[in-house]
Amino acid sequence: MTLIRQYLTENDCYKAGTAMTPKGVMVHSTGADNPRLARYVPGNETIGVNRYGNHWDRPGLDVCVHAFVGKKADGTAATVQILPWEMEGWHCGGSGNHTHISFEICEDGLDDPDYFAAVYREAVELTAMLCMEYGLDPLADGVVICHAEGHDRGIASNHSDVLHWFPRHGKTMDDFRADAAKEVDHMTEYEIRMAVRDELARIEAERAQQPASSWAVETRVIPRAVEAGISDGSRPNSALTREEGMAMILAALKK
């Protein structure tokens, strides 16, 4: 799997920033004959560049998934993550928005077996990665579903994706769930450790950019700590290492 992150920070869903604890994965497809990832994200040299401004990184849209699976600039399959996994997406028109990570597979004309095989495999590996990351069983009831199955469960609007496409290539959602489960089993302990390491680094990088909390501003706790020589005041929402904790305690004791 090739995973690229390009958060759509101008999308209203991203700006809403509603937190979510993932309980499952919902598979969508775009319903339009355009397999290029750059149709939906601004892009870059790797992804391809959207030159028409009709991507989803703009205000006024009432839709946003967590990722797209499709073709990058060189024609190979990849995944572009556009929302943090633990942020609610606006993807299914129902309560599934509150529980399921979502991704769209970019459709082509629906009849190219090579393209389908490539994006199907990418989607399987993405689903397996997400299930491992959040401790989900892809074979458990209601965990890995498509939009059409979400509608049948009463948690999504009435769409046919992906059941109008997968069967044309001899695949069902049961096949998809089974393939995702096999992929989970095949992932090595090393891959798990590396995935966790990378995700923790991403979370820490995001936290390092967050401003001070309102209570910290109101009580002037940060400038007071800086004045006392206990802290330099940077990265107020980052995790505290033991080394930093020791240094701050010693500085406080000296005062």
C-alpha cells in the first residue's frame, strides 16, 4: 500500500474537527468515471495536480471522507488520506459518520480488470491497516461494510456503492472482508511496530502545532512558568518526556 497524507484543511468537515472513536470502516466508490486522485485533492507532483479547482479542499462542501484510493500521477494505485482517522467524516448521510472511518475508491468506467485489481488490493491493505491500528476484526458483524450495506443497516443513505462495481469483477463484500482478514494475518510484527511508530510520530507532530488551551491562557500558566525558568513555553500540547519532566521538576525545586 502507498499512503500519502494531504489533509484538506479548507474543507468544512476538517474545520469542524469533531472527534471520533473508530468502530469500523465503510467502503465507498465515487460514482464518476475519473480514476485520478487529483480530481479530489489539490495534489502535487506525486499525486498529480488538480488544475481546475474542483477538488474537495474548499469551503461550502457538505461531504468529506477520510481517504481516496485511485491513480497517482504515474498511473499506479495509491491512497491519499485527507482527514485524520479519528475525526468524523461526512461520508454516508447517517449515523455511520460517527462510527466508521471512510474511504472512496475512484471509479473508472467499471470494466478495466487491471485497474480494479490494483485499487481493490490497495483498499484491502488500507482496511487491514486500519483494523490493526484500532483493534478491529474485519470479519466481525458491521465492522467492515460498504455504503450500500450501511443503508441496509439504517446507518447510511441509500447508495449502491460498491455493490454495483465489485460483482462485475467477481468480488463481493464478503470476499473483501475475508481478504482484509488475511492481510491482517500476514502483516509481520515489524510492520505493526513501524505503523504504530509512524502514527505516534504523526500524532505528536499535530499536537506540537496546537496552541495553548484556553485555561492555560486565562491563568497565564505558561508565561509564569517561563518567567520562573521552569519551561521555555514551547509545544504546550506535546507529550512530556521523562527527561523534560525531570528538568522541569529540578528547575522548580531550585526556585
